[in-house]
Amino acid sequence: MKQIPTLIVLGFALTLCNLGTKLRSGGSSSGSKKPVSSSSGSSSAEKAAPTSAQTQALAGGEEVKWDKQGMSWTVPPKWREDTNESKQLVWSSPGGAEAAHLIVSISPMAEDFPIESSIEAFYDGANTRMKNGEVDELKWVEIDGVRGFQFRESNPEKSDDFRRLQWLAYRKYAGQVQLVNVMLSSDGAGFAKHQDEMYGVLYSTKLVH
């Protein structure tokens, strides 16, 4: 079970590493920059508002607390913890290959990391994917007072390929500038079945910032 979330995260982690290197090298010639909160930005963001179906999908569930990072979620009944580490948390539903997964990762950044340039670059990358038909939903969303952007991948050609719903934002926590990556995923066959609960879990996110 742990191998599936790890594979989903791996591709994103490689992208993040390349982008971080590019942004740091690009910003080094312009002097030091103070980080700007993800809550402030030029692009307006809608506040996360689950539908009644998304709220109902969490009925009878439990609160999941990630004390290491000051974050919490509500997950549906019968979901179970797979991983609880300092920078990654994974919970999964029953269901084998068609299970849904909550995969949260934290990436610490340098104090002078160009937050706004980075989040805009991530958004632009997702927008390019949308134009190419790889993403079918993209918008700026504020969750628990933190501005980030949310995207949903298009249904994969193969039903056993992964499909992700993801929210990315920056915050300052415990003296660190952090990229917060909250991902909900299933395979193509299971995504529609789990969609309401995945949106419900995402919009239940609480985080100290």
C-alpha cells in the first residue's frame, strides 16, 4: 500500500526540485528577497466551500491530526494511516487498487525563497497542462486562510493510471518557509467513486500559519 502513494509523489518531487533550483538561481542576481505569504497575491482566490455531498461524504468520519506540522483533516470512516513522518503524511481508504489516498508533503525552503514567483510558476505549469488536456480543473483557492491553487487531472486513458486532486500553497511555520502539498488521489477507475470524499477531505484542511 505504501508503494502507491510514494510513486504518486515521486514525479511531483522531481518537478519541485528542478523548479526550486531554477528559481533560486534566477533570484540570486537580484539580491535577497523577503518571503511573501501565500495569503497575499495578485490573483484572487475563492474560499473553499464543500458541497452538501462533499460534506456528507465525511459523515461519521474522524479527525486526523498531524501534530508534527500543526495540520489536521477530517477523513471518512474506515480510512487508515499508512505513513506519519516529519514531512509526509499518508492516509488511505479501503479498496485495493481503486482506493483513495490523502498524501500530504512538506518542503522547507530558504528564508529568502521567492514564494510568489514559485506559486505563480506552479500555476502556469498547471495552466499549460490544462491547455494540453491533462488538467480539467484549475483555480486559486483559499483554505483555512491560506491562499493556494487547486487543480484536478483529467481522467487518464488507462483506468489503472493515477488521477490527482491537488492543492499547493506556501506558509511560514516553526520558523520555516514551507511548501504545503495536499494531494488526494485514486486511479482512473476509482476516482469518480471517491470524488466527493476527496474534495471533502481537501476542504477540511486546517493548518497553523
